[in-house]
Amino acid sequence: MLKVAILDDYQNVSQEFVDLKKLSGKYEIKVFSNAFNNEEEAIEQLIDYEALLVMRERTKISSNLINRLKKLKYIITSGMRNKAIDIDAAKKRKIIVSGTDININPTSELTWALILGLARNLKPEIDNMFQGYWQTTVGVELKGKILGLIGLGRVGSQVAKIGKAFDMQVMAWSENLSLDKCKELDVLPSSKEDLLKNSDFISIHVQGGDRYKNCIKLKEFDLMKKTAFLINTSRGSIVNEDDLIIALSTNEIAGAGLDVYDKEPLPQDHKLRFTPNTLLLPHLGYVTAENYSIFYNQMIENLEACVSGKPIRILE
């Protein structure tokens, strides 16, 4: 019987979206709800498994892990892109790697929850309401403010459209910015420096990886307005966390809304948990019932297709 591991089901909800009991006669399935402490633990726990069903960019599927899991045949990820998987190492082992569809709108929607939460001080006001206080802060309006987007791809474009609906001025920068896309969305193309200097809200929507690693450091925070807010729903590595903590602690910027971090889950004693003017979420960007239904059902479809010798949704 094929041994299948479902990884990183933090909330233990996979069985709410797909009936694993129906598959018990064909597969031996185990759900791992907790993140592994390190790669050695992951290898030890997964050594006998032939298929890994992984949530994108949670557990790192490195070349070392791939090469040491001698029985591994299939890696199936949520989404059609997962930089945490060493695709080349998998190919060398002739391991099939496949993905699923994904709705991108939840991330853009969550971006606006963070922007609005920061603008109107929702976290302190909610906390203070439970403490018996009334109206303890003064918020800011979005209309007429400048929204700077680092990245104008699929998610950034959706965020831009909503910004225009709020009657904000929207500008964008990335290393491969499309001027045609800027024109289509009525977004002002900008240099990185001008965007950082002029924006009231700066929202990050570029991919992770080496190109944008540490894209925002101390020198970038120095360029920002002291009233500016930084929002990151993309990848934690894009913002240097140590420098962000300094910028928040010294009021170099007004605040930050974060859904992604260098290390996830974020350690309980991480300094970000104790910084002022922050709105922190536990990487909820794609975590919706609609997306999870797509992920887990298509993962099983992919698994069945692999076992039948006709794999689908292959990642190259």
C-alpha cells in the first residue's frame, strides 16, 4: 500500500475538504499537523513515505531531503509554483512533482485588511474595547493617499484596482515592471527610490528568491516617510526583519502589516511579536475554504493520476 504523508496541515483541516477514509483501502495516509523542527527530523519522520502532499513554501523540500528519502516517488504541492521544492533534484531522482490550481484573490483581499487595519488602528482599538476604553486613537483616510506597489503582477494588479476604487494615487516599481500594465491600470511607473520616498502605504507583491531578498533594508526605511506603513503579504525574505524591527522600534515608519516571515511558524519569542505599531497575521494569504478545497482535492487527483501512470499538472 502506497504510503502518503500530508505535510504542514497546521489546523488539521485536510480531512474537512477531502474524504481520506475513502482512500484508506488504497493508501496509507498520515497527516502531519506540526512543522518539523529541522530537516533531520523531517527526514527521520518521512523516510518510509513514497508520496508527499505539501503546502506551498512551508516545509522545505531540499536536495538533501529528496536524496535521502529513497522511497520517494511523488511530490504534490498546492499551487503551480513552490520555491521550497528543489525541482532539479527531484528530476534527477525521476520523482514526479505536480501542483494544483490556486485562487489569487484571497491574498489581495487580505492585503486590504492589513492596510485598513493599520490606517484605522483596528488592533489597538479592538484590544482597548475589551479593556473598557473608548476611542483611544486617531486614524487616517485612504482617499488621496499614495499607494506604492512593489510588484504589479497578478496580486499587485488586484491590489492596484482596489486602491483606485478608494481614490488613492497608485504607483508601482519592480525590476521587470510592465509599462503596458501600468497604462492599463492607470498606475504611475516609478523608480524604487521615488516610490519609497512618496508612498503613504507600501505593499509588496513580488516573488521571493534571490532577486528580491533583502529588498527592503535600513537604507530603504530611511527613505520612507515617518507616517508610512509597510505591508508584506508576499515573502518574508524580501524585508530584512532585523532592520524592520529597528525601524518600528525607532518610529522610522508608522507601522507594518505582515503576513509572512523569514521563519514560519514565527517563533513565540520572536522580537516582531513585541514591536510597536505592527499588525501580524500567521500567513493567512491563501488560507481560505475555497483554496483548501481546490488544494486537497486536486492533490488527490494528482496522486491518483501518478499512480495510474498518467501524471497531470506537472511542475517543470
